[in-house]
Amino acid sequence: METFPITFLPDNVTIEAEVGETVQDVANRGKIHINASCGGEGVCGRCVIELREGTVQANPGLYLSDDDFSKGIRLACRAKIDGPATLFIPLESRADSSFFKKASQAEEILTVENPDPMVRQSCLILEPPSPDDNRSDLDRVSASLAELGLYDNDIDLSAMRTMPSVLRESDFKVTVSIFYELPLHKPETPPFGRIVAFDASTSDDNYYGLAVDVGTTSVWVRLVNLATGEVMPSVGDLNGQISFGEDVISRIVYAGRKDGLKRLQMRVIDTINRLLERYEDSFPGYRKKTFLMAVAGNTTMSHLLVGLEPKNIRLSPYVPPASTWPSVRASFLGLNVEPHTVMKVFPSVSSYVGGDIVAGVLAAGLFRRQELTLFIDVGTNGEIVIGNEDWMTCAACSAGPAFEGGGVRCGMRAAPGAIESFLYEPENKRHHLGVIGGVSPSGICGSGLINVVAELFRGGVLSKQGKFVENSSPQVREGTDGFEYLLSPAEASAGDHDIVITEIDIENLIRAKGAMFSGYQTLIESVGLEMGDLEKVIIAGGFGRSLNIENAITIGLLPFLPVDRFSYIGNSSLTGATLAALSGTMWRTAFEVKEKMTNFELSDTPGYMDRYIASQFIPHTDAALFGL
Amino acid sequence: METFPITFLPDNVTIEAEVGETVQDVANRGKIHINASCGGEGVCGRCVIELREGTVQANPGLYLSDDDFSKGIRLACRAKIDGPATLFIPLESRADSSFFKKASQAEEILTVENPDPMVRQSCLILEPPSPDDNRSDLDRVSASLAELGLYDNDIDLSAMRTMPSVLRESDFKVTVSIFYELPLHKPETPPFGRIVAFDASTSDDNYYGLAVDVGTTSVWVRLVNLATGEVMPSVGDLNGQISFGEDVISRIVYAGRKDGLKRLQMRVIDTINRLLERYEDSFPGYRKKTFLMAVAGNTTMSHLLVGLEPKNIRLSPYVPPASTWPSVRASFLGLNVEPHTVMKVFPSVSSYVGGDIVAGVLAAGLFRRQELTLFIDVGTNGEIVIGNEDWMTCAACSAGPAFEGGGVRCGMRAAPGAIESFLYEPENKRHHLGVIGGVSPSGICGSGLINVVAELFRGGVLSKQGKFVENSSPQVREGTDGFEYLLSPAEASAGDHDIVITEIDIENLIRAKGAMFSGYQTLIESVGLEMGDLEKVIIAGGFGRSLNIENAITIGLLPFLPVDRFSYIGNSSLTGATLAALSGTMWRTAFEVKEKMTNFELSDTPGYMDRYIASQFIPHTDAALFGL
């Protein structure tokens, strides 16, 4: 097979590529990131690259204008190698992960008192064997555990093989680590104790667990001390799968390709492995003493992590293969931990209400609140839980990518360069921008979009229908996609082009917020209650504190309630995973939460479509719902 | 490194060997069997070979006469490669395994009704998913199991990965295999159910287990049908470890060498794998449907099988690393079965009362007998159990190899060519021989030795002290080791030399029988009873029916009791393993048996040495014990 050198700029990395390979595949092989929202299907136009030298085989297709094409713009997922080439990956096609470094420093450090983790370490001071007491080593250990109220039902062969020498090296003073396996079903079954390690030392009482949040976009890991309950700052990074598509549907499609599932699995494993490495500086060798990894992810992420074919998740009637997960040795999946580290994955409720939400509800304590509470995770796949200690209902709504800056002309993730805050002065028709990182703006993120739309609506620049009011502002102009508002001209921007918000962008946002709002409306009315009955609204997920509550109410994303009923919970999935790592009781509770939640498939629920249509205004057709 | 071709006759196999390797090591590499009773320590002289051409580096040492040495006789464990050579392995250095083929045909076929194995298969006819019922595949399966009174606490990842496609291929009619893990300790803990396989077929209700008896000398495997309880004929072969030494002590010594443990483990795994292959003709593909392997072996064999360093077994105070064993996937150890096959190893009582005896006691039903019963397994390591449903005591006694033909000038195993039966006519001072396989005799086996000594004692040829009575028989003559009795002259024998029994052979036999007898005497007196109180004697082990009870009483090996109190149980270790494969209840009972047995270390028990010394006569110093 003939190969050619392909050089990627600005990294200046050259990779030998075969004729016929796509540029995206070549970049993937070289671990060079190019965005691919649609998973390489050629339909999102997010993977633009510039051909600087040489040649690739391509045609303009649907997403490129002839003008762009003539300037050398190509789609990485469609362009095929047919000779040597030098390709430039522009900023908008590259993910920015600097955000993660900053975020992990900003986090506050918690300590949980009296942890009761699924793995327990116990220091044993054993009577050495004698002619009067020549029980086997293992019987001696078991008897000593029994005196402490502990027990072992089984033992890892690897632990057993080290046992005789560890006992004798340490003069029969050893630390035994026992994993108490909690059953998937039959919660009344007592945990099944399994010795997973012997250690000669009895002096150091630190041992660790890991909490992991596997998000579609980003992955977060947090080290916790199971002995003391101390919680370390988390570390995060983009999920390496993002090169294969930005949303779960593109990942599921990609998993159906040859070796697709294996590749996706390896990508997320690689991501976690890189994050694990980051703790080595502060906690050298911590992995030898790490026995547990509690992982929360949405249903698709959980399938991809353990390597389970996810295709039925997206096929009607949306039946996921699994919603509970076996105990797996994390090293078996390729995670760079010791063989004694057991991985527990949070149970899911349904195809689109996953373990991340179960973990979130656990973190929010929803299952033990008396107030009627709405828990929401706003995103491409928005999840909603309504309930209290007595009952819970949940649903997922497919909001589309607008909240994450997708389907928006100048949309981008909440990374440096994103316009996040926006103030409009109606009196002099001027605006002020706030940009993440304080740099020149290069686009607008989801929370920025909400703020812009709310301000322009209040300022009379946008109508209830989401259209620009004629002559309302000098920034409004007619563009290629109809009317648009100029946020930042090219000369003030990083990306060398005007940053605008178009009527199509606003339509997408209205669709997204309407999907969420009609979702909670459906759930709450299905139990015979009204929006006003909500005593508490907990906002989880990527938005976090960057979501301006008042603006979100203004556009009709959040219900019209006093602002003091709202609270933020941050990365509740990671917090839930942290609690489960520290506490077997919490892990059991996660299963109770799963069992308690009644899932609604909104698309099959009578009334949802009507409510959705009624929501396609700012803030809503029924203005009374918003006190107007 | 320089290498030379070494050819082994009579197989005519040539192996390239490095300078300095021992002939034994070269033969091992080529899987050519040469006996090595001492494990290659150069002290048993059992591995003689003849140098036919070329050269090896060696000196006569302790075991070879100068005459033999000059004829080219060498010890394989001492001779080192220093050039090309052709070596002949004589009959006496080769093990004969033809016995095993015959034995497996002779066995009777049992059927156990209503098996309750640790693994259960269940055919599920599931309602396919629909919009009204979109539970995950696994939740659907679990709910259906619960309706049948079954349950799953966990699932193998490999089973989970096949689940979605198996369910859909089979139209949601599947067979689920669940392994119910019984805990090592805390028997009141309910079994932990783990789904290990999904199968699309629901029509065939056969699934299998394997019972394995790993003996120091031989290995037996038996296939059982877990659905019907049918028990197939067993297959057996020499334990491949035998090239590294004939008794457990030599194996433990060998395990301490570099890679010794690994090699021993691989040898027994190879042996079992060859035996597994033998069922393929009658049960093609049976391994796909085999879920359980119940293994009984003595304490050392169990350690070597799972790869656990056994050295402390032979060091005072004789503490074995383990006496219970984890559940292991048999394939993980290299056994040629599917990953879903779980291996359970019988618990041991002590370093020298192993899982084979626990299995034997299970097979003999000792734990539920009302009669006071003596259970004995006569061998190099003789095991004794005395008790009934209320109590059990046990001990091991180091009888030495005489019962297996070891330490006996013309001794051999009970294989074709071994003199087994013997009749002496005192009136005309002639004898008649019975030889296994009806061929020319080549040696004498353990049961033959007992018969010869008993007959010669009764015939007045041997004294109470085990010495030949002067002029008592024309066959008595003075040989190189003192007086001896000529059983078969060279011209009538296969091995080209006279077959004799010497006074030293008889001393070895008296030591061996005395060790056993004083063993039961000690146990029974320790509980305040007498030999005459024994209501039942069950004889297990290699001897089987070839042991002549009256002769064994005559020489003082068995206690002086009416013959109708004795019975044979054959390979009770394999029978016990078979019961455990078929029945989880039996497996639990094995643990009760282990817990119930009080172990005596005879060497530490007051009175044992005195009783042993008193036993060093035919039949005993205290003739009254034998009704004389």
C-alpha cells in the first residue's frame, strides 16, 4: 500500500498515511484532535481544516461553499489521502482543554467523616504458628478477621500467592484489604467479602479510592482517602472520544463501525489513565493502595467504558443492554491501576437517564428531601428529576446542542474566548461583553447565548417569536442566514471574522429551552402538581454557576419561581461518585434511587408535544406561566 | 551457547541441548518421561539411563557401581550435556500408564438423581421489550430469574457482552447459566449468584461439570451431566509432575528451585488438559457447556495446582499457606476450558491431611454414620480418619514408599509386570505367582509385597522379626543386601535380572505398616476407645481391592477384626469430587467435614513413638492385639 507524509499544523506533526484514509482517521491515529460533532458522518461541518500544501481528495459537499473550497477549506472526515499534504487545523476545530486545569484548582476540598467504604483495610497482629496451633495461614487470618467482626468469603489468587511471604516478612503483623461486594440485586444479601491484598506494613493507615465522572464531553477524576475521608482536588480533561463525535448518538453510531467500540473504549480509558497520572506527583505510588474506583456516567458512556455494544440505546423502544454493571477489575479494561482495584459503575435508570443522574440525585440528597424538588442537568441531553423522599420521576429530553454552543453559527464550548456575559443598554443601544479568560472573543458559549437572548428580549431588540425587531438596534443587520445581531466585529475578535447571533441560532435555543421546559411541565403535571408547587430547583451539570438564573427564567428555560428556590450543585455526578467511593451505604442507596425513579419517555407521553409547541416563544405562549 | 543433538531411545526423539544442562532437564523439555523419585536430587537412583553413543559429563557418585558406570549407566538428573549423545531409557525408568486405560473401562457408571449443582441453568422465555416495557436487557433477565426463585448478584463481563445479541438472535428465549458462589467461611451467608453465560438455545438441557482427583502419582477426571446427574466413566493418567519426584516432599523441594513451582503447575495442568481431550470423542464440544470443575487433591497437590508456594508444608510446625481455596476460573490457570468454567478446590485439614481425604470422607459418608468407623488411605503418606456423625479425628503418617513399591529392591508400581498375588505351599516349599497383566514379572508392587510377606510368615519362612528362618526354603539365599528370597529367576523375568525380596525390603515394609497401625492405635486410644470398638473399616486409595485383607491383618497393617467389618471404597477422592460437582449441598458438607475433623500431628503426640516401636514386628510385639 502506498503511503504519503501528512503534516498537521500548528503542531507540526507528520504521520505516514495510506491512500484512501480520511484525514480524520490519520489525525486520530496520531492522537491529534480535530472536532467531529457528528462522529465523522460528514453532516456537522465542525471538522474544517485548511489544505496548505499538497493535495487531498475531496469535493465541496453540503457544508462547504465553493469559495471556501477554493481557499483550501476541507472537512477532515470527508477528505481522503491521495498524496503528501500539509494541513492546518484552525482554532475552531481544536478543543481547548486549558479550562480543565483551571477548574480543578478552583474546587474546594471536602472531608467526609467516618467513611464506610466498600473496601476495608484491617491491621492484624497474628499469633505466629506453633506446634500447638498449626492452622493454615489463611485460616489464621480469617479467624483474626472474625474477632474484629470482619469476614472473608473468598480471596484473590494473587493475594493468596503473596500471603505466606508477607506474613513471614512482617512477623505476622499485616494489613489485609477486603472488598465487600454488594450484590446487584437482592439488596438484603450481605456483602460478599473478598481479600484482595496483603501488606507487610501496619503503620500507614492511608488507602485510596477513586471517583470518576465520565461525561460525553469531559472526564473528571478525584482521589479520596478511604481511611480518613479526605477528598483531594479533582482533575479533568476532555473525553478523548470527542474526536469521534460530540454527542452520545454520534458515539453510538461510531461504535457500530469496525473496531469502533474498541476504539471508543480505548479513548476513554486513555483519558482516565492520563488523569490518574496527574496524582502521582502529590501521591507517589498511590495506586498500590487504591482499591476502588466508583464511576458515574450516562448510559452510553457506561456501555462504552466496559465495552458493551450500545446500539439498542438509540433504537426504539430504547432498551439499553444493561442498567446495572458487574464488578470489574479496572486493570482488566486497561486502566493503569493494580489488579486489586475493583471498578463499580453506577446503575442507570433508562437509555437516557444514566448513572450520572443517579449519582447526581445521590449528591443532591433528593431521595431524602421533604420539599418537592426539581433536579435538572441542562445539556444536549437534558435530564430532569422531580420528587422527594417519597417518590421520584425522571425524564431525558433531547434539547439539541445549543446549550453547548452547537448548531449556533459562532457557538463554542465554555472555554477561553467564549462570550459568556452580556449587558444591553436600551437607552443608548449599546452592549458590553464578558469573555471567558479575558481574551479577545472567538465565539459564544451556551450560557452566553442565554444571556444575550434574555438581554436583547428585555431591551426590545428581540420579539416574543425570537425575531429581531426592525430598527431596534444598529447592531441588527441582514446576513447570509437572515437577520443577525453583531456581537463583536472581526477586528475586535480572535477568529478573524465577525461574531454574530442569528435568528437561526435563536430558533435553536428556543427549541432547546422549550424541550427542557415542556419536560418538567409534563413530569410535574403527570403527578397532578403545578410548577408553583416546586419548593426547590437544583441545577447540576456543565453550566454550573455560569447560568444566570434570572436570564434563564426570562427566556423560559427555568420555571418562574423566586430566585431563592434555585441552587447550583456543580458536578453532581462526580460528587455522587465521591460519596459512593467513600461509603458502601451510599452505593446501596444509589440502587435504591435507581429503583425508586419512574422513567418517562417524553416522546411517548401524551401532551408532551403540545406543551413543547406552546413553549416555542420567549418565554412561552402562556405568558401567565411567567407572571406576565 | 553451544548446543548438541541428544537422541532418546526407544522413542528416537532428538532434542537440541545446551552444554551443562542435565539429561533430566533436556528430557523434561521434550516431554520425555524419566522417573525421578527424589525430584532430581541425585539421591534415589531411579532415573538410570544408558549412554549408547557420544558423551555426557558424569561420575559414578553414590548410586552407581563402577561396573555399571563402565557399561554406560548414568543418572539422568546428574549427567550433564557436553557433546552429542544417544541415550536409552530402560523400562524401569519409564512409567507405565497402560493401567489407566484399563481401569477407566472397568469402572461402573453411576447416576445421581436430583443433582443440585453450584451452577444452575435456567431457560427463560422473556417478553420482548416494547415502549411500555423498556427495562434494560439485564433487568429483564433478572426479573425473570426472580420469578423462578433464582437470582443474580453479579454477572461476568464476557456474559454481559454477549447478552444483547444472544437475546435478539433467540427472540428472547435464552438459557442463562448462573454460578452460585458458596462462601469460604460464614456458611450461613447465602450463595452469591453470578451469571456466567447466555445461550441462544433452550432446547438442550445438558450441561456439565468435571470432577478431578489430583493425586501425587495419578490424576483422574470424570465428566458429569449436571442436568441429569449422569456420571461418565472416568479417565486417568500419571501426574506429569512425576518426572520431578515421586512423593510430595520431592515436589515441594523441586518447587523451591528457579521456575520449579511454575513447571510443576504446568505439568499437572498439561495432564488434566490431555484427559479433558479424551472426552471430546464421546461428547464433542462439551467444554462449551461445562461450568464447574470440582478438584480434590492432597494439600501439596492443591498448592501446586493453583501455583501457591508450598515450602512451609514441610517446615515445622507444618503450616500450609492455605487450607481453603478461592474460586478460580480454570482457564486462568491454563486449563483448556471456557472462561466460564469455575474451579472449586476441596478444603484441606492440615499439611498432610488434604482435600483428597475430605473428599474421601464425603464419599464414605463418614460424617453421617452412627458406627465407629476407621477410614484409611494406605500409601506413602497414609491418612487415617476415625469417627462417626458426632466427631472425627484424623492424622497422616509418613509410611514411606514401600506400599507403592519404593525403597524395595525389585519394587514397582501396580502396573503390568508387577507380582501382585503370591501363594506359598509350606509342605513342598514352592510358591505360585500372580502377575498383573499376565506377563512375565518385572518386579513386585506394594500389595504383592504384603501378600508375599504374609504367606512367608505363615509358611514359617519369615520370623516375627522379619528375618528369613535359616534353611526354611530353598529360595532363601544370601545376596548383596543380606538374606533374600528368590521370587523369579532372571530367565523367567522380563527385566533380565532375578526378582527377589530382601530382608531390607521387609524392614521397610514393617516400618511402613507399623507407622499406619500405631497411627490408628494412637487416634483411637486418644479418645479412650480400643481397636475392638471399631465397627467399620473403609479402605480407600490406590490399593483398592488388590489389598488382601487377611494378609494385611497377618502382617499387622490392618487391625485384627472380623473380615466383614472391612470394605473398599476405591478412588474415594474422585467420588467425593463427583458428589461435589453434582451437589452444592455436598460442597457445603465438605466444609463441615473439614471443620469437624480434629487433626493430630502424630510426631508431636505422646505415646506415638512407643506404639510405633512396639509395632515393628510381624504382626506386633503385643501379639494379643492380633488374637495370638
